Amino acid sequence: MLAIFRQLPRQRAALTLLLSACALLCGPAYSIEHGLTQEQLGRLLKVVDQRGSRTTIPPAVASVLQLQPAQYTPDIKQATYLDEPGNRHGFAPLNDGSGFFMFSSGPSFGQIVYRVDPDLHLVRAARSLLKNGPLLALPDAEAQRELDDELRQWSKLLSPNGAVVRPKPGTAADQSKPDPSKPDQSKPEQSKPQPGKP
């Protein structure tokens, strides 16, 4: 019995060493998912292709993200949306297929721009605290946190249940909502009889 107790610490140490080696050498057995699934990325690229709008990347943005002319000139095709608080988000494939350009902008935080590779891993990111202010490169840790949050926003938008997105003013969805400042729009307007006409 005493021999068993003497061997127990050695066995425990060997087991700990074995588990540590497996943890270091083997990747995690589960997927760390904080980005878009392949299905969501495919849907987003389809939206860009079918309904995207053309835009140019300003030279200052291209410079701070270290984009090459073949990646963004003469223009890129992007998909954008406004979230509930009114922040604008954009996503565009780079012209040479080397990755994607993403951005988010809002009155409370300025603008953040990202360059990511084809697997949506961060390459570079920068922030401007003012709408058209100078862009400053973000440190890797902060840039990764911001990118993770941005990818979560897009993932939520592209999920099967979808996200609640405020329609842009002037769209059909926006015009179908009643305006409280106008008279009741649910009833058809009745014409008033004019004097002298039956």
C-alpha cells in the first residue's frame, strides 16, 4: 500500500507533463469562432456582387493599411449597412483577391478601417477619432479586439434570424411606416364636398 502512495506523485507528474505537451503541440479540439462562417462570407460576397456600390479608398487610408494600387484602384465594390445606433459598417473584397477592406464609422468613435486576409485574419487596422481626421495605426491587441467586434456585427447581420437594421431613409421599407406627424394614414382620405357641386 505504501508503494502505491509513493508512485502516485510520479504518475501524476507524468500525466501532467503529457497533458501539457498535448496542449502545446495540438491545436484546440474545438473551433474558436469569432468571425464569419464560410456560409456567411459566401452570402456577404453575393450581396456585394449583386447589390454592392462602387467606392474609392482615399489615399490616406490606402497608405496606412499599406494597400498596393492593384488591390484598390480604380475603385472597389462594397456592401454597407447602418446598425441600430446609426453606425455605418462596410465590407469590400480587394480587387486582386488578396483579402478584404472593412470599416466602421460613427459619431461616438470616429472611424476604424481594417485590412484582412482571405481567411479574415487581421493584417492592419487604423483609427481616426474625427470624421476626416488623421488615421493612426492601431496596436495589434486593440486592432484584434475591434476586428472581432466588427466581425460579430456582420455575423449577427448575416445569421439566419438576421439582425434588426434600420432602413435607409427613402426606401420602400421606410415609406411603409406611418408618420406620427401626419394625419392618420390608415384611413383613406375622404374628399370634402365643394360648394356648388353635388
